[in-house]
Amino acid sequence: MEAEEDASVAIVPANEPAISDLVYTMRGVQVMLDGDLAMLYQVETGNLSKAAGRNAERFPSEVCFKLTSDEWADL
């Protein structure tokens, strides 16, 4: 049985400017900000953060971390 496609979700290639402009290199790792991910997934930032907290094994600390004030300034 084939799964039905959700027409409201569009797949955007990662090399599209809409996505690649949201990728930053922090601490030697390519990352996206939680606000940008929430926007892409059409969820609230707080809900995305809660989901990451509940599923810590899926979000390793190398790529899921809080920026320092200096890192924010560098953005």
C-alpha cells in the first residue's frame, strides 16, 4: 500500500538559495538556526526546541547547541 503524498509540503533541494542562505558554519559544523528550521517546517520555534529536548539522542550536541553572544554577533 502506497503512502499518500501531502501536497502542502514541498521538497526544496538543499542547494536552492532559499535553503543554502540559512546554513551557517559555527564551531566547524554546518548548522541552521532553530527559528529558520521552525519556519521551514511551519511550526513554532518553541515547539521545535521542545521536540529536540525530548529527542536528545536524535540531536547530538555537536549540531544542537546554544550560541554564545559572540557567535550571535558574528552572524
